[in-house]
Amino acid sequence: MKYKALLCLVVILTFYQGAAQTRAKGLEEKLQQLADMTAKKSIIPLNFNKFKEYVKSPPRDYSFIVMFTAMAPARRCAICQHVYDEYMIVANSFRFSQAYNNKLFFGMVDFDEGSDIFQMLRLNTAPVIMHFPAKGKPKPADSMDFERAGIHAEAIAKWIQDRTDVQIRIFRPPNYSGAVAFATLFLLVAGFLYLRRNNLEFLYNKQMWAVAAVFFCFAMVSGQMWNQIRGPPFFHRTKNGPVYINGGSHGQFVLESYIVAILNGAVVVGMILMIEAAGGVKGDPARAQAEGKRRRFQSVVGLVLVCVFFSLLLSVFRAKTQGYPYSFLFK
Amino acid sequence: MPATAVAKPENGRNKGIFHNTAGFSTLITVTVLSLAWLAGFASRLFAVIRFESIIHEFDPWFNYRSTAYMVQHGFYNFLNWFDERAWYPLGRIVGGTVYPGLMITSGTIHWILHALNIPIHIRDICVFLAPVFSGLTAIATYLLTSEIWSRGAGLFAACFIAIVPGYSSRSVAGSYDNEGIAIFALQFTYYLWLKSVKSGSIFWSICTALSYFYMVSAWGGYVFIINLIPLHVFVLLVMGRFSQRLFVSYTVFYIIGLLLSMQIPFVGFQPIRTSEHMAASGVFALLMAVGALKYLHSLNPKGQWKQLLIVGGFLAAVAVFLVVVLLTYMGVIAPWSGRFYSLWDTAYAKIHIPIIASVSEHQPTTWSSFFFDLHVLVCTFPVGLWYCIKNINDERVFVALYALSAVYFAGVMVRLMLTLTPVVCVLAGIAFSILLDLVLREDEMCPPPVESEESKSLYDKAGKLKKRPHETPNGASEAGLGMNVRSGTLIAFMILLMLFSVHCTWATSNAYSSPSIVLASYGNDGSRRILDDFREAYGWLSQNTAEDARIMSWWDYGYQIAGMGNRTTLVDNNTWNNSHIALVGKAMASNESAAYSIMTALDVDYVLVIFGGAIGYSGDDINKFIWMVRIAEGEHPKDIHEADYFTERGEYRVDSEASKTMLNCLMYKLSYYRYDSGGSPPGYDRTRGALPGNRGFKLTYLEEAYTTEHWLVRIYRVKKPDEFNRPRLPVAKRTISTTNSVSKKLAIGPGTTTSKRRKGLLKNKPTVVKGKKVARLE
């Protein structure tokens, strides 16, 4: 009995020692493994076991940034791909930078491979980027807020610096797509001109230039630049059906700007029709005398276009601007 | 306004009727232009009538202050003026960092009037300068449009620009700013440029250069001219429209304009050292090369010269471009500055320059602001553009380029709507003029019956007398457009123009005529209450603080404090030093003790914050606060984190759910200290619609100095180091007993060591009780 107890004690002691050894070794080993994995791929893919082992289990002196995402095409997560690209840029920038060390690792959990991790962390949205600090549990601020910060690599890097004090200088792989597209366009235009070198009359086609210029004006005046910079939704869905016109004067939807461009265009077309019906700028009196009926009709069409579409424009504007008192034809 | 609305329809017709009576058409022109001037002037007076003759907003206060300085001390002293009242402790060299055109203009007017013994105060000149110049702008626009199309179109354009909100937004009475005179200079320079391209005379080119000089002295937007004119020349070269006239006018303009523009101290050597100006020099070199090739071509007009010309021109263009790029890389030429660069790369400012992105004028433009500022013109100016391109010539190339570039810039930045407005007026004037000219031209066959209702001027009757004999009752209407269509068109367009002028008046009156220094609020019964808190506060500063007191506030109010309070400020609206602004932002965003160390480092005596919670004023400092945090974070990323000021769900709140950092930062405390107004429950913030989360706290390092009637402006005095944390002793107890009672009071003081230190006692004199900074005392 006595011996048994002693044996037990010895066994327990050795076991403990062994456990302590594996634990102490575990940290170094883990770091080594993580460094190896990072060397292979700058974002470490994690499944449930790996996640538990590297991210959750205690002997850690490193921070872990984990992105939870759903990349499978069946999940239809359009933004996931964008976030993944940006996240990849951050991870690569860190991986190949001077500041690379064993204090920070980047990982990724895909929903289809680790849905139990999602359950464990009670996540029901993707993508999420979370920071698991070296000590303690993640705080609410340890998951990144895309809505406020945006999804740019710079924003992610700034957030990481905020959380871990590791400064990452973003090095974007130079984006050749723009340059390539530009070069292709240039080559196409040049090639086209070269092929048609004997027949360059079309360049003197004023109609074409005028149409291009007028369309550019429509695009700008209807706020396409605002759409480009602010990225509003196409239109807004509510319980009472879709809303196409933003209620405030400081915002707009993409569809709304198209509507406005069309209204503007209709007014311009109407006015040009009227001018052409009345004889055009060059003022050809001989032609002006002829075909009175057709021209009268054209003129009336132009007038109706101008009045109706301008009134529509005015009422849309009135709906957006509070307290605007004037309208024309329609309320 | 009715003056313009009535005046417009006639001029379209006067060409047809009075083309042989030059005197009459001149009379009409002069009448219409002076009516446009009058209408434009009158429509800009809303603020003066509603409030008083007062300088508006922020920047105008600086302009006014420097104008007053110049009038008092003379021009040369103004150029050498070092303003130690701004940007404490750095100061600002005013003479070298302003565009002096505005000050010189009003100073000259002041000098002339005083020479004529008309004793007018400089403030009144400053207030009314912009409305007066709007008339000159109308005339310049008339001249420009007449060069491009016809005099009738010119009159339309002049009437449009006189009242259009896109321009009157920057030129109401009291808005004493560079743009007020710069738009005139812009239009006039363009007019003279077209004149010189048309005539090819050195005289007009030199006039262009002089007008350009005035523009350079008036506004930083001169860069638009010095890029648009070279662009015009370049496009003309590409189109094969090179001519001796073009050569003469551009070379003369470029050389003289360059030399003149370098005379402005603020501009200095920029025209040869920065990328913004390189287009002009590049086109100059290219024009020289093309001129030389043309000359060679003229020596031997036969053979393969034409191809040589094209290839040579192309090579010259590439060479010039490469040289500019190379020089930029070598650092001889400064690259594009952030403000201009953000026009091309629209995401640039948002990421890199929060101080540019924070200004509401630098946001992109929605369609409704286009419509608000231009109304019917926005959907008619493409018609003018269409016909200008269809009937192209040298000067119409210019107006097309002007329109396309300006419409792009206006799309990127709300502020540049100002440069778009003139060209929109020109093109819409052309469109209206073409249409009404055609509709009214066949008058001789069938006069529209609407005339008698529509037009009341006197020559109208003369016109009828002339026409009646020619009238053929029925025959002509079969062939032409017919009377009904014609009159319908006329009526419809009269209504459109009337809507336009009504809209302009409404927009100018409601949106652009607020001085923003005096606020008005309307009660339920329509009664008006004037809130004059700003001037109250600045008046208090000027009367009750030391002459050299330093006031810390957010930069928006710097110019006003200097202009009205006449006190030293740390930062102001001339945002040239980002790190200094960030320091102020950091002080506002830190907690009290951290802010105190910054404030003592900056020698701050008073802190001024704007708080709109009591009256529901939305432009106050708490609403701007997030930008202070962002700008501070840009310079001090270690100490300030934007996320700390939001709730966990990322909301920006001030009530009890707000984050702890937010509730304890200096700006929050200064805004809500002792605040108990704002309706029920007391202390309710009407701007944010919330009850502040941190109330009833005490301030340790500052004390309230003054709060205006409606709580709008709150001024705090920064305590000296010996003033805070002192235990309050009743007078009776201020004698020192021999026991150790003093050190007992110092429980929060220097600690245990005090009891060991023996103090020497003076009779009837309280000891100096040294305090220690306590991290937080609530």
C-alpha cells in the first residue's frame, strides 16, 4: 500500500515533469512550427485543432491575427474576396519586412473548414478579423470594425498597430493592371488609327466629339464622381419596397444618379430638337420653309420633353430638399 | 430680379430687328448690363438687410483684419507684416503668405474715396466689395460670350451669372473673400485671351498677362488659368490649328505672365519650380518647336515636309514631357502638392491628409448640389456645348475645354463649383440665345401674341410699329413653325427663366446669406430671435483678458478671435502647420491632466469652445470633435486612438453609453461643465438629442471664465500651477499652528516625506502648499 502510494507519487511526479517539459518545449516548438508555416504561406490556414493549439491554448507570447471568412463560392460572400486580398497584402508586407519577428502571426479560418470555431466564438457574420493578444482574452476592440475603418490594407495595418504596436509598412505589389489596361488601350487606339491611316475623316466628326463631351457633362453633373468616391448602394431596400431616391440632399443612390442623368439628357435632347426644328444654328431659310408640319411636330415634341422632364427633375429635387417651395407641372 | 427676367427675352430679338441700328442695340446692351448689375447687387444684400453690415464667417475676418492693417500702416508695412498674434509661439509672416489682391483692391477704393473726401469706413468697403464685383463679373462674362458666340448670348450669360446661386454663394455682401474678386479676374482674363488669340496682337496679349497678374494676386485658383490656356494651345496644335496669331499671343502672354506672377511674394519662384505650372512651360517649348518646324516647312513647301512636321511635333512633345518628368525625379521641380493631387487621385486626401478631407468644401458633389447651384442651367448648358463643338473654331475649342475641365473639378470638390458656374452661364446663355433667336426671328411673318404680356420695355412698341406693315395673316404660318408652337415655346421658356430667377433668389436668401457669426432662430409664431453669442464672447475676451493672453480653440475660430477679440491664437484657418493643429487637437482629446501639460507647454491662458447643445446648433465643437481626434491621431498615433472615442458598437455618442475616454476628454468636459440648460430634463443636449453621460464633475486645472447667454461659447481660464489642488482654507484657519496640521492636510500632497521635513515658520503668513497633479479628480 505504502509502495503503491509512493509509486503513484513517482508516477505523478514524472508525469508532471514530463508535462512541464512538453509545455516548455511546446512554446518553442509552436513558434518554430508557426514560423515554418509562415515561411510557406504568409497566412496560416487554421482548422479546429490547429486553432485550439496555436491560438487558444495558453503557452503563448505572440499575438495572433485571425481572419474568419467564407471563401467558398457557394457562400456568395463578395466582400470576403476583397478583404482576403487586402489581408494578404498586410500579411505579405509583414512577412517580407524588416520588422518580421515571432511576435505576430497571421491566420485564417474558413467557415467550411472550421464552422465549430465560428460556433465557439459565436460568430455569425463573415468576414471578421480578430486579434488574439498574447495575454488575456480578446476585448471587443480586438475585432476590427470594417464599417468605420474600411477594408484597405492600410486600415488593417493601422488597426494592427493600434492593437499590437507592431508597425507594418504596407507594400502593395505594384498594380500593373491599370498600366496594362492603359497600355492596351493606347495600343488599340494607335493600332486602330494606323489601320485607318488613310481614312482619318472620322476624327473630324464633330458629332462624335460633341456626343462624347455632352455625355461627360451628364456623368459629372449627375454626381457619378460622388458615387465613385463614396460608393453608395445601388438603391435602398426597405419593408415598403425599394427606394430609389435618397431622402436627404447630402446623399444619393447609384440608380438615382442614372435617373437624373437621363432626365438631364431628355431636357437637352428636347432643346436640341426644338432648335433643329426651328432651322438650326446655320439658319437655312430655304429648308425652313419646307415641311412645316414635320418641323412643327418635332418642335412640339421637343417642348414637351423639356417641360415634362425638367418638371420631373424639379420634383425629384423638391423631394430631396426640405422646404423647397417651387415646382412646375408636377408636385 | 424681375428686371433680369424681363430683360432677357428682348435681347434675343434685338439682333434681328435692330441689326442696322447700332446705337439702339448698344443702348439695350448697356441697359441690360446695368440692370443685371443692379439685380446682382440687390440679390446679395439679404444678410445686410436682415442683420447688419458685418463681415461673415471665418476667412473674411482675416482678410478684413489685414485690410485694416494695410490701410492703417501702408502697403510696404503690410508686406513686411509679421503677425505675432497668430500661431503662437510661431507667428505668421502675413505679407508673404497671402494673396494681397483683395486687400489692395479694397485699399485702393478706400484711398480713392478718401481722396474725394468721402469718409467711408473700410469695413463697409469690405462688406460691399463682392456684390459690386459681381456686376463687373457679369460684364466680363458678357464680353467673353460675345467673343465666343453673339452679343445676345452674352446678355443672357451676363444675366445668368449676376444672380446664379453658384456664384452668389461666394459673393454675398459681407463675404469678403478672394473668390469674390477672383471670378471677375478669371472671366476677364479668359476674355482677353480669346481676344488676343483672335487678333494675334501683342497689345491684347499683354492685357491678358496683366489681367492674369491681377488674378494671381487675388486667388490661388490662378493655377486653373495657367493650366487651361496651355491646354487650349496644346489642343489647337493637335487639331492642326497652329497660326502666327496663336504663336504671338501665347509666347507674349507666357513670358510676361510668368514674370509678373513671380512678383507676388506668396507665389515667388513657384511658377518655375512646381509641377502645377509645368504644363505652361512645356507647351511654351512645344510651341517654339512647332514654330521652328513650320518655318522650315515654309522654306521648302514641297516634298515630305508634312510628315516631318507631324513626326517632329510628336517627338518634341515627347521630349518636353520626358524632360519635365526627369526634372521632377531629380527634385528640381516639386511634385504636385497634396491639394492639387487629390483632384486626380480622389482617394488620396482621405487617406493621407485628414486636414483637407475634414473641410466640408472639399467633399465630392452630389447631383442635388449641382441642381441647387445652377438650376435650369445645369440641364441646358450641354446644349450650348453641343453647338459650340458642332460649329467649332479657335475660341469655341477654348470654351469646350473650359467646360469639360471645370465640370470634372466641380464633380470632385464642392468648392470648385465656383469655377464651373461662369462657363455654365456662358454655355446656357448660348443655348437660350440660339433657341429664342430662332423662335423670334420669323416674327416678321407672324408676331407672337404673347409679346404684349411678356415685354414691357419701350423699344418693344417701336418694334411692333416696324413690323405691322409686313404682317401677312395666314400664309407664312403654314410653312414656318406656326404661331401656336412659337408662342407656346416662348411661354414655356419664360416660365423656365422665371422659375430660375425665383429659385436663385430663394437659394441666395435661404442658403447663402447667413453671416454665421450672428445666428437667427425662429419661434413657433414666426418671431425672430438673434443669437449674438459669438460677438458677445469675443467682446468679453477683448475687454476682460490681458492684452497678450493666449487663447486656445479649434482652428475654425482662430481668425474670428484675432479679428474681433484681438487676442493671440494658437491655430487659425490658415492651416499651414499640421503638427501644431494636431497638438491642439491632442489637448482637446486628452484627459484634463494630460491636456494641462500640453496647455502649459503652449502657454495657454484661456480655452474657448463652442457648444451648441443648449440651442441645437449643429456646427459646434463636439460634432467637429472626431476630426480633432483624427488629426491628432495622425501626428500622435501613440497617444490618441480614434476607436477609443466610439462606443463598442462603433457609435459616436455623448450619453451614458459613450466610451470612457470620450466622457473624460477635455473637450467633453469643457462643453458640458455645469451645463443645466436645454429643456427637460435639465442638462439635455438638444444637438445630439441625448442626456450627457458625465455630469456634475468638477474641473481641476481650469475654471470657467465666461459663458455666453445661450451657452454657445464657453471660455475657460487655465489655472496657474500654484492655483489648483490647493485645499480650501477658511480665512480663520490660515494661521499656522505649531502642530503638524499642515502636513495632515497634505495627505494627497508630496507624501510621507513632508512630515519629516521641518518647515521654517513665518508669522501670520500662510505657507505655500505645494500641490501635486492628481491624475483624475472627479
